[in-house]
Amino acid sequence: MTSLSTRVVVLFALVAIFPIALTVVVWFAMATWGGGETNREAELAGRYLQELDEQRKVAVTALCRDDLVVDRLLTSRSEDTPSELDYDRLFRGAMRGAGLQALWILDSRSGEVIAAGHENQIIGRDGSALIRQGRLAGERAFVITLGEQEHQKFVGRACTIERGGAGVTVVGAHRFTDLRALDPDRILVVDQVSHRDLPIAELVDSEGAAKGVVVWRSGIDQAAPPLLLWMGCVALLALGLALLFGGYLNRWLQSSVDELTEAATRIGAGDFATTLREGQPGAFHATATAFNRMTRDLRNAQEQLRQTERVAAWQDIAKRLAHELKNPLSPIRLSIETLRKAHARSKDDFDVLFDESTKTILQEVERLRQIVDEFSRFARLPPPTLRETDLREIVPQAVSLYASGEVAVSAELPGHPIRAQVDADQITQVLHNLLQNANDAALNAHPSGGGRVRVNLEEGLHEVRIRVEDNGGGILDDQVDLIFEPYFTDKKRGTGLGLAITSRIVTEHGGRIDVESRPGKTTFTVIIPR
């Protein structure tokens, strides 16, 4: 057998055996885990039986010592006077209230059944045997057998009270079925304990003779032998089929796979002229045709890639340059328009406005020159020149350029300086990018008015935060992780470089940008270390 044949056969064998092996492992794991679980469940069942026995003890003792109905009955018997009480109804209620399943009230002298909370047909019958069992058992629980069926077997307790020549014996009990109520499928009453059983409690009669054992029986061991035998047969059958099918598949595929492997090796070495003979014996015709088409496409793509890379390099520079030129030009234009409007209206503060606007224009022109210089060096942003800067001076300058538009732009600034080591020009560029995007988003969502953009500046112990919030339409969930990727944009005329450049500037400052967006509110938070 060749190496491929061996691998194919081994693979099919592993595929065939793995599910069976996994099942066996899981089975034994369950069995191991189930052992501990069985002990815990058996312990829980044991506590349940103890609670039932305590319930019987408390109920019977209370009836003998503190029950008014028993006291009236005993008085009536001692004075030989009739009673108008409905003992059947009263003791039935007492039985249910005490959580018992059977209750006998007997005349301890005559043995007569005076009342029964569980069955009124036995009233008047002879209960001497039950009285005798109760006396022999004393304060112990004992088994009461009234028939061979499980519902005719009880575990009870008894007590006797005597007064003035009369006596009453009270016997309260639970059926065997009540002992198993916690889990009837696992809790059993058996005569002999097997290896699958975990004993919980021993049942004895009034003389102390064994009448059965309450056990917890796990069901997992019962199914193990036949299941393991079945899994073994299935594993052998699957292994045989895997060997047969693997050998057949190897003969069918070997020649074509070997030829395809050799051709792929040559392609990997860079020989794109490699082809397969279409229609040759032992080869897949469709595979050979597709392979040859792939090699032709690779040759063509290799040549096109060389040309595309040269063009793409210049396109990338042009796109970045065009986008970055747009941001400084916008505030220049806004400053000039503001000056023209102020001049036309002959405002008194024109000189101040003129000074501020021309200062802004000169700053933006200088920034244009710096950007062009840097893009001329393969469109790379200049490294930040960090200086201690009061951000309260930068934020208002950027906000003022958008204050006269259709969107209401405002800033919330603290009353004290917020200083950080930043490149003022680059942080201004970040603010322009974020404000422009926020302004566009708010305007698109509220074309008739009502758009708002708010800038908030605050400081922490080790960082400063600049928040730009708008009431636009929000960012789609599947786009939040993409907005900082180069060339990603949802604008018709956008280049997708604004937020990418913004993210790079903030990153080079050692900071980060957090984004929170939902319909009607988007917040960009620029976090910069101080």
C-alpha cells in the first residue's frame, strides 16, 4: 500500500472508530460521575426517609399526649357514655394534617378499631394483632403487612394512652409507596440487596425481624453490558467497511491525486506554465480543465498585479492627499465667508473677527503646507511633535468653524486649563474630522433643522477625554468595527481615509478612540494620556 492508501484507510478507520470510542469514554465518565452522584442522591433519599420517620413519631406522640379528640374519646370510653363527635371525619383530618397515609385508633382493651383516618370500612373490626405489634415495637418503627401488594404494606409507629380503666392505642403509618415517592424508579424496597443497590434503610417488624431493605439502584449499570457489546460489534463492522472502502477509494483516486500533487508542487515553485492533460486516463476531466484555467488566470493575474501595484501606489497617495486637503480648505472657506458676512453687515467687532479668522486661515494654510510635504514623502503622516498644550484653546477654535452652519454645534469646557502632551496641529485635524462627520450625520438625519453636535472636554487622573456627540442616524452594528479601516466610507463622495487617519493620529499619541452608537445618538470619545 502507498502512503496515500495507508492514510486513507487509517483515516476511514479513525472516522469509524472515533464515535464509538467517544461514546465509550463518555459512558465510563458518566458511570464514574454517576457513582458520586448516586451516593449524593442516596444520601438525600436517606434523609427523606428519616424525615418521614420523624414525622410519624411526632404525629403519633402528639395524638397520644395533646390531642383533644383522643382525650374526649378516652373520657367517653372510661365513663361508658356515648359521644356525639364524628371521629371518622376528625381523625381523617388529623391524619392529613400530620402528613400520614394511614391512621388507626384502637381500643387497647378490647382490640376494636374505633376509627381509621384512611379507611372507614375497617371500623369495628378486631385490631388486636396491630395493638400487640405496637406494644412489642415500643418506640421503634415497625412494618405492618396487610397483604402482598406494596400498597398494603406500611411502616408505622404506635403509642398507647390509658385512663380510668379505658385505653386507646394510636398507630400512624406511611405506605411503602410513600418511602419511594422521592424517585420511584431508583428507590426500591427489596428482600435481597444486589451489587447494583446502595442500602438506605432496613425495615423490621415489631419483633425486630427483617422485612426488607430500602435501596437506591442506579440504572446505568443495567444498560452497560449490552450497550458495550453493541458498540463493539458496530465498531468492528465500521472498521471492516472502512478498510474496504478506503482501499477502493485509494485505487480510484491515486493516479489523479499523484499527478495533481506534482503539478501543484510545480505551481508552488513558481512554474505557472504547468498544465494537466485534459481527458487523460485516471485523471478527472473537470479537475484538469479547472486546473489549467487556474494556471492561465494566475499568469494573467501576475502580470496585471505588477501593473496594478504601480497604479495603486499613486492612487493611494492621491486619495489620501485629496482627502486631507479638504479638511483644511473647509475652515479656510468658512473663515472667509464669515469675514464677508461680517464685512457686509459692518459689525463692530469686525476687527477682532478679522484677526481671528485670518489667524485661522494662516494656521490652516500652514497645515496644508505641512500635509503636502508629508504626503510627498509617500503619503505618510508626520510623526507627532508633542508639546504641553491647553486643549481648551484647541477645542473652541475647531468648534467655532462649524458654529454658523445648519447644525447647532456647542462645546462644554471646564473652567480650568486641561493640559496634555499633544501635537496641536494633529489634534486639530482629529477634531476637524470628527466634527465634520458628526455635522454630516446630524444634517442627514435632520435636513429641516434640529441637528445637534456637542463637544465635551474633561480630564481624568492620567488621561484627557474629548467627546464628540451627534444626534444623527447612528452607525450600523456591522460597520462599527470597520469605520477606522482605510477607504471604508458610507458617504458618496468620501474617500474613507478621515477616520483611518484620525485613528492613526490618536494611536501615535498613545491613546485610543471609543465609539458608542445607536439610532439618534453617536459618541466618539478620544482618550489621550496626559
